[in-house]
Amino acid sequence: MVEFNKISGNVWNIPKSGKMLVPATIYASERLMDTIKQDKTLEQARNVACLKGIQKSAYVMPDAHQGYGFPIGGVAAFDPDEGIISPGGVGYDINCSVRLLKTNLSVEEFMKKRHDLIEALFVNVPSGVGRGGKTRVDRNVIMEVLSKGAQWAVEEGFGRKDDYLRTEENGKMSADPHAVSDRAISRGLPQLGSLGAGNHFLEIQKIDQIYDEKIAKAFGLQDKDNVTVMIHCGSRGLGHQVASDYIKEMEDKYGFKDLPDRELINAPINSDLGQRYYRAMGAGANFAFANKQMITHWVREVFEKIYGSVEIDVVYDVCHNIAKMEKHKIDGKLKQVCVHRKGATRSFGPGREEIPDVYRSVGQPVIIPGSMGTASFVLVGTKTAEEITFGSTAHGAGRVSSRSAALQNISGEHVKNELAKKGIEIKATSWKSIAEEAPEVYKDIDEVVRVSHEVGIGNLVVRVVPLSVMKG
């Protein structure tokens, strides 16, 4: 059992004890805490607080659940000289992330050819377990992708400059493709430009509610008549292999006898191995950025084919599984730290230089998808988040049931029928993939974002609801 205390309405604390170097802080309502404490999330947060060089606290977001080493929904920052970098603090799906597109196509016009659109998207945007992309590239091209990310895709004609300018890190992280193994590259070669499976999706939505009209207008989301498009995918097999490679190499070099959990294997940030992982992780992130950029291009092509001329613009593109060097105020002084966000979204307030010029005066767009059949949300980053979570908030609804449990208790056919009753059309590669991602296996997304808003780590701007869903 992990001892924890309630600090205030939505704030909980695991006091520093034993080998913990800092306390752990959990942001959750009573209801969310009831699910969080049912798995090993709190134990994992306590373990993260034992890692060398950790700063201030180990943080747990409202959507948290048990992950590999770090909880999913976990945030931790480490001193660059004394601290560590851990693949478990980033995740296997490096830069699993979400992009939101706005359109000038009305919901009324969309619904007239909705079925035709989802069928065409299913053909033109590859998805599913092990499914490859439709663009064949060689090793030399992949090395460019790993270096340039979304910027490579735009150079090759997949979209336009505005797309990556409205992407975290401008769609390109610092990276070294040569730090990525041949095995990882081989896995990535056939998968570039594909959605994948699991919780990845492509969803057509409508704006259901506007909470902040001024910021909604700044994000271009003020028109409730028009549809939006949300794309959720990551670095596919390439990112998974990068994580596997470096977990093994760190185990071989450092062992894990001093760790509370072997899944927290790590390397000093300033070591050769730590730096190689950081650059390989950046390469995996760039693969994911390029992936979404190519999918964005094909989405535009399909909309144009079905509806004629349609304006489709990127609102923003956020990372969910990443480690970054950022400057934050600690003990009254600005300090560079390595922030791990594992199933968490960056949530910077107004003025940060990392935010695109067009949004800098209001704050960073924060995109938080729900499950299929439920709402998703656009929030705005805050100065409060910078002060109490290293500029972070939740990344989604967060699972409450495993995929294997879902398959035992839920049928894909039942889920499809229930979605149809809500007016939602779904297209997927299998009944299994639908059952695994049923809405009931996730936390209440409305509750997650309510807590984020009340705590002030990401404030409500817009609520969107699904019209059509495409699953891998």
C-alpha cells in the first residue's frame, strides 16, 4: 500500500519517505482517484520520485494509469548534470501524439457524403497492426525523415510550411539517425505514412461547445457549423524498437540493482549512452511528426475528392510521449531540466518562445482526445501549469481496463451498434480493434478535463464530438 494524503479538492500527495528524493503529487478528483489507486500508478509515482536528479516532485496527471516503469500520465524533470533519462519515462511509442485540423466544410455538407468519405479515408490512409504505408522509401530517405521530421514531408510535397509551424518543435526535434539501429530502421521503412492500431485513430468531429470564445477564435475554432479532424498516431515499430534497444543497452551497462523497479532503467543524461538515447528518441519523434504530416496530406486529398475544394488547416500538433530540455523556474531561479512526459501534454502559458507566434499571446493549444464515442477537448496552456507541473497536463481519458479484459467482456459488433445509436459511424480493420477501444474501458474524459481546468494546468476552450471514426 502507498500512503497518500489529500491536500485540497483535486490535489493529493505521497510524502517523501524511504529512498524518495522528492514527494509525489497527484492531480485527480475523488472519483478519478478511486480508479488510479486500483493499479500500480501510485507505486510507480513513488518509484519515480527515487530517481537521481529529480526536481521538485514526481507528478501524476488526472488520466493516469499503470504504465511501463513510469505511470502513463506521469511527468518528471531531472537536473541535466546529476539526473537521468529513462526510456520508461518516454514510452515505447515515442511521440505518440495528436494533431487537430480545422476545415471550412459544414457539418450539414459533410453528412451528405459521410459514408463515402470514411470509406475513401480507409483506403487512402493505411491503418492496422503491422500495416505498412503506401509510400515506399529506402534507407537514405528514412535517414532524412529521422533528421527533419514533418519538415522533410513538406519538402517532399506532403503539405505546406504552415503545417509544421503549428506543430510542437516545428515538427523537428534535435536528432541523430545514426543512433537508431538497423533493426529499428527496417521496422520503420514499410510503415512511414500509416496510422497503426491500438488507440490510434482518425476522427471527423464537430464543435459541440465553446467555453472561451476569445481563445477559441485565436485557435480558429469559433465556428460550430464546420467539421474538424483529429489524427492520433506515433512512431510505429521504429519508435518501439528504439525503446527496446536502449532499454537493453542501459540494462547491460548499468544494471538495475539500485532501482526500485527494473522498468525504470536509465542512463545519466550527460553520459554518452544517455545522449545517444536522447538523439535516437528525437529521431523516433521526427518519424512520428512526418507520419502525421503525410496523413494530413492524404486527408486533404480525400476531402477534395469527395467534396471538391475544402480548406483544411492545422490548428496544432502536440507530443504525448517525449523527453525535452526545457527551462523552468525552480527555487526562484530559471533552470534547464530534462522533462519526461509519459502520456502527458505540454501546457505552456502565454509568452513562451516554444509556442508558435500565432498563439504566443494566448498560450499553447492543448489537444486531449477522449475515446471513440465520447468527446475530445481543446484546452489552453497556463502559467499555473508551468509553476506546478513543469507545464504539463493530461493527454486523454486514460484506460480503466486492459485490452484483454475488454475482449473478454465486450464485442466489437455491440460497440458499433451503440455508436450508431449516437449517430457515429465507425470503420475499422477488425471487430477486435473496436472491442479493445470501447468507450467503457476509459475514464470519463469530461471529469479529466474538469480537474485540469479547476487545478489550472490546462483551461477549457472547446469541446468536440465524433461524427465518424476510423480505427486501425
